Amino acid sequence: MQEQEMSDQNKAVVRAKGIEESYGLKKLLTRHKLTEEEYGKIKENLGRSPSFSELGVYSALWSEHCSYKSSKNHLSRFPTTGEHVVMGPGENAGVVHLKEDLCCVFKMESHNHPSFIEPYQGAATGVGGILRDVFCMGARPIALLNCLRFGSKTHPKSSWLFQEVIKGIGDYGNCVGIPTVGGNVSFDDCYNGNILVNAMAVGLIRKNRIFTGKASGEGNLIYYLGSATGRDGVHGATMASDSFSSEDEEERGAIQVGDPFSEKLLLEATLEVLEKNLVTGIQDMGAAGLTSSLFEMAERGGSGLNVNLDKIPVRAENLSAYELLLSESQERMVMVVEPQKKKAVEEIFRKWDLAYAVIGQVTKSEKIKMYHKGKLEVDVSFKDIIKDAPRYNRPMKFKKKKIKSNSFEKNIIEKIREFGIKNFIWKILQSKADKSFIYKQYDRHIGSKTVLSSDNKGAAVMWLGDEVKNHPFLGLVLSSSTMERVCYYDAQIGGEHSVWKAARMISACGGKPLAITDCLNFGNPEDPYVMGDFSQAVDGISQACKDLNTPVVSGNVSLYNETDGVSIHPSPMIGMVGIIDDVRQAKPCVVKEECFLYLLSPKDKIFSFVGSEAQTLCQINQELGLIEPIRADKELQAMKFIRDFSTSESFLACSDIGASGLLSTVIQMLIEQDLSFDIEVPENEKEQYLFSYMPGSYILALKNKNDILLQKLRQNLTHYELKNLGEIRKSVLDYRVNHESIPKQETLTTYRSSLPL
């Protein structure tokens, strides 16, 4: 490397001054998804025309996917600090403190565009990428979750996309040995041309053992570790930063191919070298591959780099510098190692049978120089390319705020009455669909930490008692959610509801929410209404996080979810972590024995049909009702009540009431069991009680309705009331609602036969 640096002036330096002429400027910029203004800024930074490799580097790092150029100004409004926050946004994943010296590392990311083109590999590599974000910080992953959205169940591609995505997620997680413990899946026409595949990984780490992705220390070695580099994934970052057209589906060359067995070896080797303090900086190769890793590490460490691309392990012949820099081949890491530790790290790399190479050194300059076949291909300042990345305040327009319309609710209620209670709940259950096909493909219990998982239909609970000395039953509670239909009508209130939905799931278990990660999936940012929705969703999420004291510690933005000019609905996915002191007291959402059912709801109830399953099924969109804002002080009281009551042995199960309504919630709590229910709600508001979205309301299952703790705690409910809803019995009889029968077997058959298989 030193020899190359000394002879720079004598070597053929690749500047390609005529690339504009050689390729045609318009064609060049279209291929790299750069504007003329951005290209002008590149030339200004360099003081010359870029080489072809340099243009590729700029294109990747200035892409929407890597630079957040349309969203960064809005993201700055997120609350990112708090009592439990150890590390917020800016590193590979967020970190929150749990108990003693134990911390939780977690993050959610999207792999939407690759999964639409090649669903199996797209979903699989999405899991692999988010796992590397967690374990490259020194954390051992303990759980995976996901948020998935597909097009209409009747769309010709939905069945294939759905089954391949589920298989990709399951195969990768199962092979690496990380349980997939939770998630949510739904179908809607707005995702026909753009499915959403968002993956979340969670790991554990000691507070004093957190590693960061920075390159520092002049003379330190830069190691490449992991799978050899091929041509897969070149331009993956730029592909994920643009809209689709219906002709783009064959763009499979930009899709990465995963190898979960290599990931497992990489995981173990990484954790071993970090445990032995052999590494000063580490970064996984994700979007934009080696390019993003090296430039981000250099910027964080304030150091330059000299890199010899010829040293990179390859699995394809004649790879150009451009391809080596931009390949997104999977299961790869960059590590910075002090020279005296060279022998020790290489022994570990060989032990785990991983390809590795010293590909460069850290320098004290601001320059990143990359050589290939004796030529200087890249000569760029990390400050120019990272800190000078474009940031846009794109134009925004806002949807007209709705006013309360009595006719909206009236029309929905009339439609429900036309169907009848029995037929309408069957339509809702068809829409919800039994998800057991999904979670049965996931190994949910590998690793012996899983207490509650996706078969519970609520939040997941992981036991951490073996990780701490003085809290033998400590647990981590995990949830993922969004309220995209509410966001469609009001992005700000929908953003709030999405966070509160995740918090309700954690609270229903008896847990306390701590912090969130997010994945903000939106359409084309060049559409002012899309940016208006984005900005309002950020404000809604921010407000909810402030009210709940759950800072945003990591996340991801996925824009250009648009095909042929049609954008998805605003879909801000929320991943939340919480804590529970005793996992033995964690409440499932599933009832397995006879009990009494209670409705915990605000005294001044809100029956909202906006964004509900009922509204979608009734197809009443032209007259939109008013979406009620969150009433934070009241909701917090209910969450505290559930946490305090969770110590009671009489308290068997709990579920929040979501967009499908009370009746759907009750059925899903027991449908897999040989149980029946008999419930009764006020007849004059029957449709509202059974089918509306009742924000902040819960169904509680109690073994003993005279529980002493219950009677004591309910006296403190100033904003809420707890009312007897009915009973669950061991019976072959039909379900009963206000003395009306709903056949059990037909209900179960409807529920189980609704996925697009």
C-alpha cells in the first residue's frame, strides 16, 4: 500500500475526464440516479470530473437509501434521548439499558424493493442484514420480528410473493439459529405493486462491551471478513431509492443472495474477536457494500484510508473496481485491527473457516484512496462525500382535515346490519386470516429464551434471568405494529396510533415500554402529498414517544414505494421493546380455560370506524369520519392498571382491541381451543361495540371475578371502567353474542382458509 501511495504521480490515475462524453451525461445520471445539480456538486467537491468508480461511490452514498436526503431534516424532530438510552441513532443499532449491566440492542430495516423482485432472497437477505447490524456491535442476537404487507389476496402475484417471503424469512432465521418470535402481516390493494418486508433484530450486550463502526488509529489494518465478493447486489442501494415501473421486475441482478450458514460462522467469529478485544472498529457491509462501510467508518473515526481492491476475496472473474466497491454480496464485515493483533484475529478467522484479507490501512489524512490493478480508482475526502451529501426540504402539501360526519358512522352501521353479526364477523375473520401457516415455519423457541411468541397473537416475551445476577425472572417484551389505514386518512394521528398500538401490546403482557425503532415506508418523496404525510407521521410518532417516554433509538426510511405512479399508503412500522420484572406473570393473548371476560375501556368511550376493518369491508370512503386523537393521560392509566394487576394469579390473559374490533379480538383469543363464549354488549350500540376500533381498550380474562387485588385496583381507575362482558366455557355449543348464535365450526373454517395459499 505504501508503495502504491508513493508512486501515485507515476501511475495511470483513473480520472475518466471524458465520462460525460463517453457515456452521455443524461444516460450516466439516469443510470446512477443523480440529478444534474448533484453531479455539479460532485465535480465542485473533487475539483474535476469523477472517475467512473468515484461516480458509483457518490451515487450509492448520495442515494435516498444511504443519505436520507429527503427525510433527514424531518427525522431530527424525533426524541432520541432518555433514562434508558445508551446509544441512539447514528450507529448500526440503538441500545437501551435493562438491568444491572445488561443492555438491549435492536433495529428495524426494510428490504422492500428486493423482496418484490425476488421474494425469497430479498426477504432472506433482509433478515441477514439486520442481524449483522446487531451483532457487529458485539451483541448476541436473541430474537427476530417482522412487519409484512402484501397486495390484495386475489392479486395474481400475492400468493407467490407471500409464500416466498415467509419461506425466505423462516429459512434464514432458522438456519442461523435465531428465533422469529413476532410480527404482523396484512393484505391491501395499495401494496399490489410494492410489498413491504421490514425485519427487526434484537440482541443482548454488556454496557461496557459496545463496539462502534469507526476507523481510527494511523497504521491500523483494515480487514475484509466473510463471504467472497460477486456481482450480486451491484446498485442495490440506488435501486432501493427509486420507484418501480412494471418493467423493472426483471432487475434481478441487483438482488443479493444469502447464505445463512456463512452468516452463522460470521456471527460467531465476530463475537469472539470482539470478546477478546482484538478489534478497534467494525462495520457490516450492507447497502452499497464495501463503499458505505469504509466511508462511514472513516467519517466516524475522522481518519483516511488506503485500500487495495485487488486483495478482496472474490468468487467471480474480472470484477472491476466499480463492481468490487458496489457489490452487495452478503455475509461480509470490515474490521479495523491493530497490527500487533494480526496473528490473533487471523487464528480466529481460520478457526471459523472464513475468507479474510488485509485490504488496507488507516491513515491520518481525510482522503480515502482506493487502488485496483495498480491504478488509483478513488481519491475522495470522506468529509466531502458524507458531510456534504445533499439534504432536501422537499415541497409538502397536506390533506384536508376531516370534520365529524354522523352519516359516515350511520352508513357503516347500516351496512353491518344488512350483513348481520354472523356474516359480518366472518368477513372480518376472512380479512384477518389465521396466521398459523406463517409462524409454524419459524423456529420460535430455539435458544431457550422464548416465553411467549407469535402463536400467542400478541407481544413476544423473552426470559433474561440467566443474563443477570439479581433478577432471575427478568424479561424482555417485544412488539411490532402500524396503523396504516388510519395513517392514510390522517398521517399525524396515524403515526401516534401506530406507536400506541405497539405500547398496548407490550402493556397487555404486563410489560413496560422502553424505546422504539421504526421503519418509515412511504411513496415518492417528489410528490408533495407524500412528503406532507411523511412530515406529519414523524410529528405523530414524536408526540407518542414523548407521551410514552419511549425514545426513537434507531430506524430506517424507505421511500419510493411506488409503481407506475401509484404510491403505497403511509406505513410507519414501529418496533418496540419493553421490560417485565417477572416473566412468570406475563399475560398471553390466548385463553385456554373457562373464565370471565371483562372490558377495560375509557368511561367516555370512542367508537372509531375510521381505518377499521369494518370501514374497509363496507367500502365507505367517500364520507370520512373524524379520527380521534390519542388521550395519553387516560391510556397511561390503563397500562399501569394492567401492569399492577398482572401479579394476580386470577388474571389469565389480556388483549388490546385493534382495528378489527371487540368481537374479532374475543374470537381470536380462544379460536384454537375447545372453548365457547357468551358475551353481551349494550344492544343500542351493538355494532359500535363489536366492530369499531376502540383505541385504548382491552379484553381481560379472569378466573375469579371477585379477585381482591382487582377490587382494590379498580378503585384507582378515574378515567377507565372495568365491565363484565361475559364468560368463556368448555362447550361444543356455538359462540353467542347478545343471545345470537355464531356457529363455531364454520367460524373456524372461515378463519383458517383465508390466506392466499
